[in-house]
Amino acid sequence: MTDILWTADDVAAACNGRRPGVAATQPDWAATGVSIDSRTVAPGDLFIPLKGPNFDGHAFVAQALEKGAAGAVVADIPAGLEQDGRLVKVDDTMAALEDLGRVGRLNATGKVIAVTGSVGKTGTKEALKVALESQGKTFATIGSLNNHWGVPLSLSRFPADSRFGVFELGMNHAGEIGPLSRMVRPDVAIITTVEAVHLEFFASVEAIADAKAEIFEGMDPSGTAILPRDNAHFSRLLAAARTQGLHVLTFGADPSADGRLLDLVGEPAGSRVRADIAGHIVEYRLTLPGRHHAINSLAVLLAVKAAGGDVAQAAAALGGLAAIKGRGQRSTVALPGGDITLIDESYNASPVSVKAAAGVLGQAAVAPKGRRIAALGDMRELGEQSADLHAGVAPALVAAGCDLLFCCGPHMRHLFNAVPPAMQGAHAADSAALAPLLAAAVRPGDVVMVKGSAGSRMGLVVDALKALDSKNDKINPQGTTAAMNGGEPRDHNAL
């Protein structure tokens, strides 16, 4: 049975709205979902049209209702719907969405975990969901709904009887996470790491650390902060957490970490991990390769412990964690004479995440005549340090045994020039120009890793490689995609 999230009267009360058609013959209604995108409205959803600089969702209210929306919250009543009992009239639909989010959080009875960090937020959030859902009803943010509209939307979808709720908080400017934290009011907060991401908008990486520490602002002193012990800015994060009066747990390889990595055995398509989680030794397998995934899994298990879950059960469940589309999903592309392996990391990129992806490429199994190929698009929002940060990726590619680099964008020219000449495959102006060059160059046995910032549109390169498949696209079971909220606006805070 599908949960009823909101009745008509609940919606009106939560956002101080009125029901203009309530005296008509329309029956009361109840919503089992919440949507802000008419393209993805499902029967039973509450539709909330938002106004933006280039669009107004109110133009699609009638369409949403025709598709089966249970009701709609509107600031402007569309013509012909003046007496429709499915409408709730408010002054501002964005404010109404925030109100619904706050009331959704107020109604919740379970433990709430929030995740932020320069990289790894979405992967950690997905890992938490997998780790917890066998231990009780678990709700988690869909996709990367981590900004000023994504967080209240997620909270408005949060079933009140969930044992656990997992929410992702993102930002690219100071002052953005604090309001989200005060809305989510987490019992447990994870900061995955602090790195040189969004430097265009910050004076220093220290300022980025301070912005990430805003996640503590919505927490009570009884809450728990989970911090990256190996990070250069750990002391700064620790001071912020202690100022808030929080209990602190740490994770990493440092001997003092509460969640400590003891041993990591890398495999072509995964890792075997041995860890000490607050004094208890656990061994488990991850289907996602890379040291960064193993380190973040320690934070996941500490959060499970802090939220009252079973750590051993959670560790075992992590073996079922699948890669997310654009974040490590693997495909096999059949060519005449053999296959290539495609590692899709195209959702977003930063210096630290590209280096981590290079490590994954280095672990990938390659056929005897195959090559390791990196296809990279510009890393954006790096400010004045962009040239050096791009060139600085070269040693990681060399260490990973990358045979060829194909890249695009003006910033990636600095990396292309920094790698050995034998590694220089091709540089192009943009992904549209790069895609046919790479498609013509690949051959059976190759492993190709594709990555770039969202604005680089490296998904075009992924699509061009998949289009080569002579047997139609086949998704590796290890790469089964997690649920995504396809029609809703894509958030820039993916990493």
C-alpha cells in the first residue's frame, strides 16, 4: 500500500493556504507523492508549480491534474479551475514547498542523517540507503536533490513513519547549507571531505570548509558529527562541531579514527575492506572500486551506529551497493571483434574526483591488446587556479597506467599539454567535437573512463560510445542505476 503523505486539509494547514473550490462538489483528496515537474507527475502526486526566470510551472497545472495529480498548490489559479477543489491557493509556491518540507520534518519520528562534502555526497547517501533499508523503513533523497528546492521537496516526500531518513545537502556558495540544515535538522551529519571545488566562489579551501560546517547549524547538542580524520581541514571542522556542542566521530586511515581503514584489497570491479568501527572489526565487500569509496563506507557505518542501526548488518548490505548513472556505472559496448568497457563518470568533476576516477581506471581489467583511455572534459568553477589544477591531474593519470588521454575544453588543454606525448590522444574544443574522435579511436579490449563537469556535457561522449554497440546497449549488473528523478531540474551541486 502506498503511503498517504498529505491530505488536502494537511496541505492547506502546512502552507497557510485556502481551498477555493472546497464548497464545490469536488471530493477531498490525499497525495501519495509530491512533484514540481509536470513532465514526471504520477497519479496521486501533489503538484507544486514553481516560478523561475525563464518559466512558470502554473502553465502546466491543468496538464498535471489531467495526468492524475491528486491536487496542486498554486499562487495563481488557472482559468477554468476557479472552483476546482483540488487546488490550494497560497501567496508563493516556493514558500509553500519550504513549509511542506518543514512540516514533513516535524512529523518524522525516525533518525535523520544529512550528508555534505566537496565530493562523494550522492554516493555516500546511496550507500546509507542500502546499508539501512534492511533494518527498517528508510527514505533517502532521490538523485541529487540537494539545493534550495531539492531539500524541501525531499522533506515533503518523507514518510512520517520512516525509521531512517537520509538527506543530501549541497552548495557552491557560502551561506547555502545553513538554511538547509535548519530545515532538515539532522540527528547525524557527515562531511565526506573538503577539497578545492567551487574555488571560483571562495577565497580559499578553508572558506569551503567553513561553508560545509554550516551543516551543524540545524543540529541539537545531542547530535553526532562524522568528520574525515585524514583531511587537511579536519581541525577546522572539529572546532565547528564542538562549538555546536556535538558528539564527534571520525573516519579514515589515521590510527586515531573511530572508523578506521585497516586493510583494502582492490579488485577490477570492487574492493574488500577490513575496518575497525568504534572498536568492532568488520570485513565486507564493496562492488564499487576505489579507495575513496572504501573511506566513505567507514563514514556510512559510523552513521549507522550513531542512528541506532546494526553495523555488521549494514556492512554486509554494502555488498549490494550499485553504481549510479554518471558516477561509475559500467557498460559493455560490443564492437566487431570484441568489447570495450565504458566507465561512466560523466555527471560532474573536480580535481580530487578526477584523480580518484583515474585510480579506478588503473584498477580496471584490460584485455591483452586493450588500452586504458581517459576522456575528460573541463573541470569548472576553479577560478584563478584552474590551469594549475588541471595540469596537476597528470601524475595521477600516469600512475594509473593511462595509455591515452582524450579531452576537451579550454581548461583541459593544460592537462593535455602536461601528460607525456605518447599519452596525448586528442584535444577538442568541446564534447561534441571530441565524441567522434574518441569513437573512431577505440578498439576491442579498451577500457574507457569518461568524466567532466556538468557544463562540459560529457554525456555526449558516453552516448557516442554506446551508439557503437553492435548488440544494443547492455548494462553491467554491477552498474544498475539507482532511481533518479529524471524530469526535475538538474542540480549543479552534484559533487
